[in-house]
Amino acid sequence: MNKATELLKEAKTFFIATVEGDQPRVRPFGAVAEIDGKTYLSMNNTKKVFAQLMQNPKVEICGMIGMNWFRMWGTLKRDDRLEARKAFLEQSPIPMYKPDDGIFEVFYFEEVHGKVESFQGPVEEF
């Protein structure tokens, strides 16, 4: 499992920042999967976050695991393959979605960078 997927799974809840015009938007997420070695996130295509990512695919995510926090940033790319949506829901079931329901979407990090930090330890970069 890659570092980004590992951190997001362990945190369980993490916060994704996108941009709408010149205004940052932040919201909680919790579903994550790793498909073909890439970290995937999911969402509903009727939500504002979907429209924001279609306009600007750059995101920053933060979360906490115990007394450590992480930040990661990169570019998300939409994967419209049915196989990807099925694989995501197999790893991270979300009862309200079906792979072919017309609203469930998955994105993967085309590139991702990040840091794990704490008040007491060294910074770990990935």
C-alpha cells in the first residue's frame, strides 16, 4: 500500500480542500481505495466538490492520526471506467452508491506529495 493510501485509511476521516473561484472550500471525506498502486477517492457528481475538481483538479488534504498530522497535495484525475468504480466499492463499500448508478465517481492522484508531522518528531516527507 502506498503512503498516501495508508495515511488516509488510518485516519478514517480527512479533510479535502478545493477551490471555487477564489474561495477555498473544505469538507470531510472518509472513503479511500488503492487501485493499480494509485490512491483513489470517491464522490457524488451532483456535489459542488465534483464541479470544483472538474474546474481545478488540484487538492490539499489534511488529517490526524493520534498526535501526528499529515498534509498531502497533488492533482486528482477522474477515472470514468466502470471497473475502477467497482474496485473502489469492493475495497471501500458505500451502501448509497452503485458502480453504474450514474452519480458515483472516482478520482485518483495523478501525483501526490506530502508530509507527516508532530510537535515532537522529525518531519517525514513522501
